[in-house]
Amino acid sequence: MKVLVIGGGGREHALVWKLRQSPRVSQVYCLPGNGGICEEATCLPGDPRSLASLLTAAHQIHPDLTVVGPELALSLGVVDEFTRRGLKIFGPTQRAAQLETSKSFAKEFMQRHQVPTAHYAVCSTEEELRKSLGLFSTPVVVKADGLAAGKGVVIAPTKEEAATAGAEMFNGKLLGTPVANVVLEEFLEGEEVSFLVLSDGERVAPLVPAQDHKRIGEGDKGANTGGMGAYSTDSLLDAGMTDWLVNHIARPVIAGMKSEGAEYRGILYCGLMMTAKGPMVLEFNCRFGDPETQAVLMRLDSDLLDAIEAAVDGRVSDGEFKWSRDASCCVVVASGGYPGSFMSGKQISGLDRADSLGNVKVFHAGTSKRDGVFYTNGGRVLGVTARAPQLSDAINRAYEAVRLISFEEMYYRKDIGARALKAQK
Ligand code: AMP
Ligand code: GLY
């Protein structure tokens, strides 16, 4: 089989790496890929944000299956377009992807289907927002409606700051483009867990849980990023809790989408806050997480192609995945300055030595390769991922590999998984 993966980050490198392990996959293409992906797949030029570009590529290579990484292509309706042309593709339709692309849709949907989530108000003007603020206590969470690449959420310590953040979302100052709606949300406290399920529109099969580290600084301080590292271990959720999440969150969402005429096939990513009152949904994503995928796929012992095909063909079963009981840890190595401005084009050394450590895989995110040399080419550069029976060993191994790598102004958090280790003790 020929498989096309859309995207070019660390998540897509992990997808390419895992799909290549399937005995039924003969060739993997990736559009546009990155320096590391191009070592393992045939990279195709093109713009993953342009449907025309994606269709042109598909017509050239005739993939038997296309797997979509980033949400933007899904929000543009890549699944609808490919399906209309008889091309097999994995991911939700444009309408189903609204669970991620519209926070107001997601919140109203959860209310309609009794899915636990924070209290909220959807506001369409500054005046409405100021009025609604009266219903909340501080801190209050202010969210821009629409895709914002992790930059659309402000946790405001005071109502005045919440009103200012909302105003800047409406007038475009905060995100570059104005938004039509701003969602206010009750602030929730607890541990965050990324709980992903595979669905064929009716049935669901859970993936192992992971925890992301969204802030740039150690101790979860500083600006929000796309994700600075993740770990996955069974102790994040016990079997009883996993069942509860399947029965009270994943299944009702999938059934609700079907009953509303927007059948959801693909990965449903539930961003959860484990509060004292029980798990609550912070957000949905309509795709694999980045960097969670790097940590999660490191633990997958069965064939990813089989699972994805089961979802596309409508035959997902409980036993879709075989997981290792090992823990895993992915440390994101970034360019200094990220998530603000940063420099690209720095030569990276030590990749071979890091990659040849046992049970380590270096996933490339923002890299390019010229004349046999890798260079940085983005904010998040690498996802250095390790697996071991104990979480502490997986973490140590990942950092051992990270320390073999160097480039000018390289930055990484030194505390990925540290809170979990502390909790274990
Ligand atoms: P979201 O894009 O909705 O996942 O929000 C990004 C991040 O903001 C989450 O990962 C949380 O860390 C934080 N966040 C979002 N909503 C809430 C909330 N209601 N209470 C506390 N933190 C939140
Ligand atoms: N790691 C968060 C995300 O993929 O949205």
C-alpha cells in the first residue's frame, strides 16, 4: 500500500515512522515533511494548507490511504474533498472537525449531550462580554473562537484583564485577525490529561493517555507553546477511569455527532482537566496531538495501519491497539526565543549518536537537510523520545539523548514528567 501523510512536524514524523513498520505499507509519502521525515519517506513539495496543492499531489501518486496530521487541512475540508473523489482518507469531515475549529460549537454541543465541561458564556460583542463577566469569579478563562495555534486562550487574574483580552480578540490585536465570538469559561484546577480515542463514527477504541507540557518554562511558567514535551504511562489513568471516560465522554460525543448528522471518524482528542469534581473537557482536537503522538506511538506494539483502516472502513473494535506497559517520554528541543521570534538555519550535531541509543527515537519537527547536514527550521525542532519499563528511566533516557544533541541557542525544558515522578513517590 502507498500511504500519504499530510504535515511536516514531529507528530507527522511519528506517524510516518510507525506506518512504515506495517508489513502492508510499501511506500510512505509525506507532504511537505521535514529533514528527518525525508530520510524515511518520499517527501513531496506542496502546501499542506492548500486543498488544491493536496489534491494535485494525490493525483500524482494515487495513495491507497491518506492520513492527515494538522487541523488546518481538516478545517478546510480535505476529507470531504478527497472522499468526493474516491480517495481513501483518515480524519473527520469539515463539519465534524468543528469540535476543534469552533469553541462555541464544542461548548454548546457538550451542553446538548451532557458532556462534563466548565461553565461558559459565548459572547459576540465587547458589551456582552463585560456583562457576562458578572457571572464568573476570578481567575476567568477567555478563549477566542476558532483555530489559534495555542495562542487563543488567556487566563485572566482579574475581570478588567479579562475584558481587555476579550476586546483584543474582537479587534484582532491579540491574534492578528478579529474573531466573531469570545468564550468565557470558569477556571478549573487539576491535572491535565490528553485522552485520545480512535473512532469509526460509532465505536471507539482508546489510546494510552499522555500529559503535555504547554508552557515554555520549567514549573509550567511563561508563555503557552504548541507543547514542550509529553510523557505517557498507564498510571495517568487507571482502568476504571478509562472506562468512565469512554462511557461518559468519548461515546456520547461520537453518538451525539452522528445524531446531529456529522458522523465523526478519526482521532478524537479530549483535553481533560481531572478536577476534584471529576474529569471535565477543556477542549477537543480533531487529530493526533503534538507532542503526545510521539510519546503515545512509542508505546504502540500493534500495526497503526490496521487501526486507521478499521476506522475508515467502519469496523473499529475494542482490541484495536496492543500497547506496551512501558512508559515513554518525549522532550521537545526548541530554538531559543520560541514561542516568540527565533532564528533558523543553525547546524544540528549529535543526532546520530542520540538516535542510536537503545529505545530512543529522535523525531524531527522543524529541521531541514542540506549536503548531508541537518539545520534547524522552526520553533520546535526535535522531539527526543524514549521508552522504558519505568517512567523515571524513560525520562532519564530521553534526557541522556537530548544531551548528545547540540545547536546554537538550543532550548528545552528539564522537567518533563517531573511532577508525575514526584506524585509516584
Ligand atoms: P485549550 O486550547 O482550550 O486547551 O486551552 C489551552 C490551555 O489553557 C489548556 O491546556 C489549559 O492549560 C488552559 N485552560 C483552558 N481552559 C481552561 C479552564 N477552563 N481552566 C483552567 N485552565 C484552562
Ligand atoms: N499538544 C497539544 C495539541 O496537540 O494540541
